[in-house]
Amino acid sequence: MPRPDSSEPAVQPDDIAAAMDRIRLHVRETPVLDVGAGQLGLMAPVTLKLELLQHAGSFKTRGAVNRTLLATSDGEVGAAGLIAASGGNHGAAVAYVGRRLGHPAEIFMPSTSPAIKRERIESFGAIVNVIDGYFDDAYAACVERQAASGALMVHPFEHAAIIAGQGTMSIEIDDQVGDYDTLIVAAGGGGFIAGQAAWVRDRRRVVSVEPETSQCLKAAREHGGPTSVSVSGVAADSLGTARLGELAWTIVQHHVDESVVVTDDAIRAAQRSLWDELRLVVEPGGAAALAALQSGAYVPEPGERIVVAVCGSNCDPASVM
Amino acid sequence: MPRPDSSEPAVQPDDIAAAMDRIRLHVRETPVLDVGAGQLGLMAPVTLKLELLQHAGSFKTRGAVNRTLLATSDGEVGAAGLIAASGGNHGAAVAYVGRRLGHPAEIFMPSTSPAIKRERIESFGAIVNVIDGYFDDAYAACVERQAASGALMVHPFEHAAIIAGQGTMSIEIDDQVGDYDTLIVAAGGGGFIAGQAAWVRDRRRVVSVEPETSQCLKAAREHGGPTSVSVSGVAADSLGTARLGELAWTIVQHHVDESVVVTDDAIRAAQRSLWDELRLVVEPGGAAALAALQSGAYVPEPGERIVVAVCGSNCDPASVM
């Protein structure tokens, strides 16, 4: 794929506003929760965006709905329906969208993803193929199959309609929270954080959080563009992407202000605190942004008003206790 | 205790508004979530009040904070601190309040309550005494101990300050939802539903939901006042009260419009659907109100705008899957 012109963000605020109008009937407006100082091990108050309550359990549904609706109106979705590779959450989102809009769906997921993600995809009636390895292995198998089936490839992050869909979360936050300073977001392939950054641009600080075991966004910032890294760790099923998306990079390079990493232990501790204090079951990737605050990987200024995206729920509850 | 004059509700809207001002700094404004038609097995949209995200995992914190703050300002809380009997949620709330306001707390809970409730109470530093049986057995032991210790008895429902505190949830709903028709609420001893009914009075319909295995509110309506019933079933740890509170009755008789019961199977099904579709861990008593809609125990009119209180989270996640 040719490298896009990275001098201009691939997704503009107008694209995100249009996505919001398009997907509104098919996604949930997820709630926010204000958490006071002293809770969740934090010294200062914070607002949690409970995006884990989205359909199919993560923000991925926003992008998948937007991409599929656009492709449907362009006549790009045939009898073979939708196909996608995914650590699990995007697959569940595509399966949900397929069922909701009446398209068959076939999902390729890596063997390293938890069984509960496979079960969730299958609960929406999609076909699941499990491939040995991580996301990129599943993606390679998916590309091969798509060439034969002719289904619409719904890439988890490398498409402007996906990024624009994910960005609709920040429109809701603006409406729900009003003024704030900083949005803290986990990053995998970069579609989620790119969507938020493309909406808020320079109006808010955007902080990227990655596991130290999978840090393709931080690597891209240091390298001056996407570059391959190795991936592993507790959050690999949602954040374990080897290379930041090229489209995401056109946005991230301009509008992500800081990039931090957290340990797997910090992610586990964040999951436990969300269970202990809020009884929320949050998957590792969904808890990573909070982990950055709790662990001190990101240290806010006094009075800095912070929103943390809690963005995925699909894991075995026994693993968060 | 003498029977209060039941011609006049024991708690007035002004009491609830005052409670809101008093407790605001110590409770969470819990979010609402709109759920569309076709979700959670429902034919029509519904709004969920996610009160299970309250401190200590249930609405009980509202009443416990209000009662304790009032008693503290009246000089009624001494070195012995707070004492309470509880199926678990009220105990966790009193333990939370004790730690937050600097009072020791001692909780009596029945052996039939789950271990996770005991652990939550202990996590706030309270002393826990487990008594064989159900709530009323724990209450008897608590009364005996209170006579010796002189701690402030924080009754789970038979006190106007408790009922007024619980009613603050409906102030939030009015602010969050705007106009709606019907509030569906689970009932145990009646403090929670009485608080809501005392606030909304005749502006909304209030529907009471009880397990068919523990139906002291329905019995009171049929008997013309509180009367003793037997209690058992999956929700007994939160709704298993043998006799409706006398103070609650002064409100319930005027402002609860309908009383329905649900089976234990319907409660389990509601818990499973909340897990499957929203990844929320909801205890049986917290899922009972939704079960009334799902099972058809309560059948809304076409277009009836409904709010369902999802009011408690303290259970083993393995039990909801």
C-alpha cells in the first residue's frame, strides 16, 4: 500500500461529525463516571469514559458500523458479506454489525486471544477461524481468504472510515464532560487514538498508552514513522499490533502529545482496582490507560482535568479479581 | 416500636432534597444507559440507572451516608462508632461510610450471604460477625450487641434518614433522563423503593419487584400493612427481608402503583443477559427489576418510557455467566 501523504491528517473533524450522524442509531452513547480523589489509587479526580459498555464490548463497534454503512451505500458489500482479522474485539464488532445489518461475517483471530472473545464473536452468528500466533498472523490468513471469497475486508484500523467512526467517542465526551484538558487512550494499531486525536486536534492534550511489551506507536514517534516491533504481554489480544497504521500516523504525528508505556503488572493492578472499587470487568487493553495514571507513567499537572477511556470488557472475570 | 401514623408519608420530597445536598460529596452520581429495542430481550427501549456503580457496590451508600452525617451532627456517634445488620450491601455501605468519616464499624451478616460481600465489608476495615440464617437472624444478634457497645445502630431501612438518602437516586434520574413514565425497582425491606416513591410521588408510576420467594411488600399491600413472610431464593442476601418496614409502608401504600413478583429463574436469566450484552456483573437483587420486564411480570403500555434500577453488583462473577 502506498504511504499516504503524512503532512495532512487522513481524517478531518467533518468526517467524524458525519460518522456520528451515520452510526447514531447503531451504537450506544456510553456513559461517563466521575471518580473522586482518593479512589482507584489516584490523588486527583478523573472522569472515566465507560466505552466498555458499547455494543460487543468495545469502541470497535463505532468504526465497524461506519465502515460497513459507507461500503453498503457504495454497493461494496456482496453476498459474501464482511471479513476481518482481529484480536477479538474488532471481530466481535464486525460480527455484531453483520448481524444487525444483515450481512454474513467471517473472522480470523489469533490463537493467543482468550476463548471469551471467540465465544462473543460466535454469539453474533459469525464464522471464526483461529490462526496460530498474534494479530498479524491472523491478518495474513484473512487477506488470503478474502481474495477467494470477495467479502468486504473490514480492516481494524487502516481505513479512514474506521478511524472516523472511532473518533465519535470524543464527540460524546465533549457533550458529556464539557471542558477538560487531557484524554488518555490506549493504542494498538492506532485507529482508536487517531480517531480521538483527529477530533480534538489541539483543543485537548492526547496521551497514548501502550504496554511496554507492545509499543508500536512509541516506536513510530521515535523512528519518524511506522516501524515493526515485537509484541507480547497480557494485553496482546487487543493492543498487540506489530506496526502502527499508516493512516493513523498521519494524525498521531500531529495531534498525539505524549506517548507513555506501562508494565503488565500495572495493567493487572488497574484491572483489579476497577473490579474492587467499581465491580467493572475490564480487559487488559481496556485498563491500560488507567494504569498509566496509577503507575505514574503519566503525571498530570495540578488541576489538570483528565478523561480516561476504559475501552474494552471482553475477558474472563476470574482474571481481574 | 410504635406503628407510625401511616396516613402521612414518613419522608417528604424536602427531606430527600436536603439529603442530596448533605451527601453529594460522599456518593457517586451514577450514570444511566439507554438500551434500544431488541436488546436484553426487550421489545421496547429502556433506560438503565447503573446504581451498581455506587460506592461499595449498591444504592445503600446513599442512605448510610445521610443517616451517619445527620447522627454525627446531632452528636449521636461516639467512640464505639457504627453498627449494622445486613445481608451484605448495607454492611458494605456502613463500613465504607465508617472509613470515610472516621468511625469504627461492626457489621452482622447472615451465613446465607456470599463470601464476596463479607470480603467487601472487611476491605473497608470493619469487623464482621457472621450469624447462622437470614437477615432477621443477623439483626437480632446485632440488637443484642448494640445494647452492650453503644454504637450507633444504622438500620438498613427502618429510619427516615435512610429512606431519604436512598431517594436521592430519583433526583439524579430526573436530572439525567428528564421526563419518563415508570420507575421499576426491586424491594427488600422497602427502604429503597420508599425513597424513590417519596420523591416521585404521583409524577411517575412506581413498580415494585420482588422474588416470588421473598415478597413482603406484596404481602403488605394485600394485608393492609406489614406482615411476616418466609424468605429464601437466589436474591435472599439482598431482598430476603421477612417484613416490610413500617416507615416504608407509610410511603409504599400511597405511592407504589403496582407490585409484581419474579421467579429465581427469571432473575438468573436477567443476570446472564446483563453479562452477555453489557459485561455487567449484577447480583440477583440488582437484576430483579429487569427480570420483571424480561419475563413479562410487568408489561408496559406501548410508548411507556421506563427506567429500571440496576442497583447492586456484589456477587461472584462466575455466578452470572
